[in-house]
Amino acid sequence: MTERKQSIAILGAGPIGLEAALHARMLGYDVTVLEREGVAENVRRWGFVRLFSPWSMNVSTLGLETLRSLGRPEPRADVCPTGREFHDEYLHPIAASLGDRIRTHTLVRGVARSSLLKGDNPGDRSRGRAPFRILLEDATGVSDMAADIVIDATGVYGNPSCLGDGGIPALGETTLRGFIDYQLPDVLGVDRLRFEGRATLLVGAGLSALTTLSSLVHLARQAPSTRVIWARRTTGPDPFPIYSEDPLPERARLAVEGNQLAAKPPPSLQVISGVTVGRLTPIQGKIRVEFRPVEGGGIARAIEVDRIVAQVGFRPDLEVFRELQVHQCYATEGPMALAAALPGASGRDCLKQKSPGVETLRNPEPGFFVVGQKSYGRRNDFLLRVGREQVRGVFGLLEGSFAAKIHDTSGATLEGVTASARGGPRA
């Protein structure tokens, strides 16, 4: 390999950021991974969830080679791991192999071009001659660093959407955030006491919400004083799609369960459809929730609960690249070229999607790439397979044809999702 002079900064040490770091190391780049928390911290957070998909759909060639180089056993291909197993047995060892290339507990405050402002030389590839300036904050204070290439793989799981009508905070939501779970709670595990014997409002109608709904209903069977109110914007029967000959049997089972709960809720479950949350008010240790009909009209209703689980999706944090020239989709907030190439997601099986090609990874800002879940913006159908294809595509663009020929361990047959399909971040 010829010696590389270019430096790469990778933002985020999750599954896709680590995959990018493995490629960068293999190809001889000077790579630094910047992670605001611990390695794959968000995966660890939903570690109690078992993935829908087996190990074979969630690992890469470089990842498995790294495990072998460390003398660690390869995971059994046909077993579906938990998020914790995915973190401990795969992601954490990969991170350890990267050594001091990973800087944890380092917050990226912003990325800019040295000597250039956002409006300078719009769309001009000459901007690529100026290095990136990355503003950092850690326990020692504020500093900056330079990089020739920046890959943003920070994901979205740490930036949940708001609960209120229209996607902005409901009245009172900001002051009551301590009573609201925006990420997956471990209802049957460490978080059980927050829900057992209490009334919980669950808002949402995706697979994340379904995972929590199933756990809350199971808890109510064990502790009959537990009450669950499930509110969703959608109306009509069968809120969860069921795909013909679904290759992920656990996903199919959960969808069937969710549709049955919607049609015939048990005594512990109240289902409210066609509503959004308008106002939250604290009342004697409880929360009064006022709903608004989705299409206007009708009769507003209100309930009182002890706690709220808001599984209403996630959105990208755009502040980090505000000073760069990134063309964003007005609907998803993902990079425009990729967003325009992706098909409509409504009713589609996410397993069927195909990569739209490496050219969609380019931004007007030369040398800046958004990959992983963040590249899909607010869409919830991102796949780990797509993220690995994106990483190979980015290095294919940087290297020519060589990196683009690095094959994934599961080859052309890879059709996988990670825990997000079960309620964690879809990866």
C-alpha cells in the first residue's frame, strides 16, 4: 500500500462508524473516530431487545476478520443476538482493535471549512482544498482538529422527535420530559418499577411502539393493576403491516400480535386512534393528557396517567454541519441526492430496498459524507446492510474501484435489519 497523507475524521462509534473506521485503517488512512459517549452506547441502551435478524445479517467481512485476528470466536450465523450481545461480542471488540484511533466522550460541536464560510464558493469543488475544522469538547475543555475528509455516522437515536401535534412539543411537554421515555424502556427488566401497577400512555404506531406495547401488556398480565393506554395518529384496522412469507419470523409474530391488540384489546389496554397529543398538565403527581383529533372536528378527550412512552420517531441533529454546504431534503432532512433516490416508504417491506448507488452519497461539500441512519433522516426504514454498502461506496469514491470491490460477508443475498426492526434504531 502506498503511504496515505489524507486524514479522515469519523463522527460516531456506532455500527456504521466502526465499519468505516475498519475500512479507513485497512486502506492506510490516518483515521480518528470521535464519539460523544461510549462505544456503540445507543446499541447498549437497547441491549435487552433481541434482534429480528440473525448474526449473519449484522456482521461484515472486515468485522469477522477482526474478531479472528483477536482470537475471538465468530458468532453463530443463524442465531438472533440481543443488542447487548451485538455490542459485547462484536462492536466492542472491533472498537478495541482500533485502539487510540477512537476518542470517546468527545462531543463534536461543529464542522466547518478552515478559512471559508458556508456561503463562500457555493457548489465549487475548490472548497475541497481547504481542510475541515472540527470543534471538540471533552473533559479537558474545548479544542479543535483538522481533517481532509469527514464521515458523519452519528445516527439519530440520541435525538428523538417531539410528542406534540405537528411534530413540535405539546404544550407542557418540555417541562414534563422527566416523566416521558423517548427511547425504548426495559419494561420487563430494570425499568419495571416505573410501570408496574401504574397507568402508562404509549404514543406511536411503529415497531418500536409495538415492542413496548407487547411488553406493557405482558406486564399487565403479571401485575393486573397495570393499565396501558395506546394512542396513535393512524386509524383503521391492522396498523402493523404483515409481509407474505416474511423471512424474519419474530417480526411477523409481533405484527400479528399488535394487530390483534388493536382489534381486541384486553381489559388492561385502552386503544385511542386518530389523535395527536395537544397538552400535558401535571395534576397531583399524575399527567393530564389532552388529545386532538388528527383531521379536525370531533370531540377532544383527556386522560390521566403516571407516565408516558413517546415512540414517535427520531430525527437527525443538523447543527453539527450547519456551516457546511449540505443539500437536505425538505421532508426527511436527509441529504437530498439520497432522499430523492429512495422510494416511498409507505407500506414497503424495508428488506426489499436496494442501494441507490454511490453517487447519491456525494454532497455539495467536497469530502463530507453522511452515512448510516442519519443519511435517511427521519425515515425509519434504514438497514444495516445499506450502511455497510454506503461505507464501501464512500471508499470506492475515495479510492477508485478497489474499495468498491470489498464484499460483504453475506454477499448479494444479505437482506437484514437490526434491532430497530424490533424497536431499536433500525440499522
